[in-house]
Amino acid sequence: MLGVFHVVANMLSLVLIGIRLEQEFGFFRVGLVYIISGFGGSLLSALFIQTGISVGASGALFGLLGGMLSELITNWTIYANKVAALTTLLCIIAINLAVGLLPHVDNYAHIGGFLSGFFLGFVFLIRPQFKWINQKACPPGYIAPPAKSKHKTYQYVLWIVSLIVILVGFTLGMVALLRGVNVNDHCSWCHYLSCVPTSLWSCNSRQVSCQSAQLGNQLNLTCMSNGKSNLYYLSGDDLSKVQQLCAQLCN
């Protein structure tokens, strides 16, 4: 049921957010934000979740949310209801990220996609300010005002900084992934970003995986998520309990 709800929510988000952005910025620019954000979400997910498989378009959709936030910031001067728009968007982002704290939801992809889309928005979703006038558009007989830059200085600064952050972040992420780095080894609390255990659910069930080595009736199990290892003496009737032993070891 949770999976069905997740798919429906993704489709509604894509329709509501994607159409609005595409109408304002065009298919090409919004498509780049969507695709690159999806890659960024998958990259961060792969760095944290190395014993399971996560699929879906949530990272790319969160990239559109991040792009909307950065678009609001970089085009701040042309919005009328600035505070109301910012507050509404921040509430939507907070609610969606909070849903990612439930089990069986890959919040790493959400966060990676959101951060990617946020910085990409400064690069691709920049708009000219209304005070900019194209001299070629002036009617005959009128004197065009002095040429001014169609973008503000802060927009150029955000564009350069964001482009550097994207290039450096993706490069470091790819290097770490190719070297087999497990970010969980360097961040003991980061697993709470994807799932917060409560009395109603457990966060360990989705990543239970063990490496086994058997010699006779001796079975050596090593949990892939926490690195714990233990030796078990099994009879023929106990071989069916290997998965249960693995779950106990990982918990």
C-alpha cells in the first residue's frame, strides 16, 4: 500500500510541478534539471545504500522542488508575494522530506535530488529582470536607454558558485562510488536521514543481508550492514533458519 501511495504522489507531483516549470522555462532546461537531479539522487543513494537496490523517480522530482526554491531565490525581485511563496514552498519541501523518514522510502535519493536541483536551478532557471530593455526592440524614432545587463549581479554570483558546487560535488561523489566508499562508515548518524525507528516500525528490515561461509555444520555469518560476525553450529533442520539468524545478527 505504501508503494502505491508513493507512486501516486510522484505522479501528481510531476504533473503539478513539472507543468508549471515547463511553461515558464521550456522543456529543455527543465528536462536537464530533472535528469541531472535524478542522477544526483541515485549517486547519493548508492553511497549510503550498498546492500540493496533502490529505484524510482523521487530523486528527480525532488530536484524539481529544489529547482523551484532556487528559482524563487534567484528571481526574487520579480515576485510580488515573496514571503507567501517562499513559506508555502518550504512547507511542501519539509513535508515531502519528512515522508522520507518512513521505512522502505529512500530519503537519500530525495536529499541528493533536492540538493542537485537546488544548485541546478541557479544555473538553468535564471530569468531576466523586468527593467532590462533590448535596444533592438525600440520603435523607430525612439532613443534607447543606456544598455543594462539583463541579470542582476547576485544572479551571476549564484550561477558561478552553483556551477562549481555541482561539478565538484558530482566529481567527488563519482570518485567515492568507484572506490567503493561507504559513507555510513564516516557518519554514524546519517542513517537517521532515511529512516527514524519508532515503536511502530523498524528500519533494519530493508537492509538485512549477510555473507555466509559454511564448513560442515559450522556456519559463519557476517552482517553486511553493520559488519558483525558470528559462528553458528547448525543441524540439517536448522538450515532454513539462516535468514532469521542473519536478521538477528544485523539487529
